[in-house]
Amino acid sequence: MRETPFELQNKKQLLRTFYEAVNNGIIVIEPSGKMIFANTIACSLLGLAEVEIEDRFFITCLLM
């Protein structure tokens, strides 16, 4: 059974709340290496804003 867009949005918000509550940097990376999410701590460690994280490849952050 497929989830409705509302259910998916609720799950996404729940995960975001969890990721922000953790005291560690968390980055979600697609198999291609593209980052799709980073919590506030991870953004701070990388020196990037959250909007700069989306669609950026993780390897480029390591080479900065």
C-alpha cells in the first residue's frame, strides 16, 4: 500500500525533528553521493547553510 503525500510529509517531519534533537552531525547521502539533508550541527561543522547542502556532492565538502 502506497503512502499518501500527507503521510510522507508527516514521516519526513518526524525524521527532521529527530535529526535536529541529536547532538551529533547527521548527513543523509544518496547512493550517488549527493547530500539530501544535513542537520544544523552537520551544517555548522561543514561551514555551510542548509540550502547549500541540498544537491551538493559530499566529496566536494571534504575537498574544501
